Amino acid sequence: MISVELGDICLTVDQLAFEKLKLYIQDLHCKPESGGILMGYYIDEFSYYITDITIPSKSDKGSRYSFIRTVKNTQKLLSEFFRKSNGKKIYLGEWHTHPEKIPNPSSLDLHSMESQLIKNRLNSNIIFMIIMGTDGLYVSTFSKSGLLNQKRITYN
């Protein structure tokens, strides 16, 4: 399990979900960028728990420096998680990889997250972005007003 303090907000990622994320680290030049969604629980306004991640589908497109996720497949998975948990597991954000040691979000990454909160009806006012690099990760939290907090963490 990994816990990250982002200002007043604590994000915890289940160990199995984190291990699944690590499988997609671009530690070889032949590995494309990968990504998916983060699912879990809103505990309270300061605590969130990621229990599940989706992995790239066959219809997603990834290259060394880009990843495009298919919306239709994602919505189906989100609905399934929500239904099976009786409405308790919700969309908590996005994850993807970058082929750099300690990743930095691109302007497209930041805009995409802000857009999610503005364009979609979500069950949380806060969402997260996790970018997996080869030696560490970037974690951030967003609200409708934009980027709230960010942190870079090296792997142990």
C-alpha cells in the first residue's frame, strides 16, 4: 500500500493496484505509453482510497510518447465497477506512464484532467492523476478550479 499526502488530502493506493501499475513502467524502449482509470472509494473530503485500476484495452492506442484511451470501453468498465459495488466504487482519476525517470505532466496531461472535472458528471469533486516513470511517480489532485497539489516520489 502507498499513501500520499497532497496538502490536506490523503490518497491511498491498494498494494495490488500499485503492483499492477508497476507492470506498465516504460523500463524498455519497446514499451509504449500505457494508461487507464483509477477506481475506488471516497472516504471523506480529505481521504480517498484507490482499489482498482483499468489496464489498456486492445482498442487503446499507445506509442513511446503518447497514449489514447477508448472512451466507450472505459465507460463500460466504470459502470461495471459502480454497479458491482452498489454505487460505492467511483471514478477517482487517470493513470498513465511516461518514459522518464521522475515523470512530469505535459500541458496536455494537465488540461485533460481539468477537462474531466468540467465536462463530466462525477461522484467526487476531487480527482487524481498518477504518472508512472522508470524511477518514480508523479501524483496530483485536481478540482474544478484546477491543479490543487502535486508530489513526485521515487520508488524504494
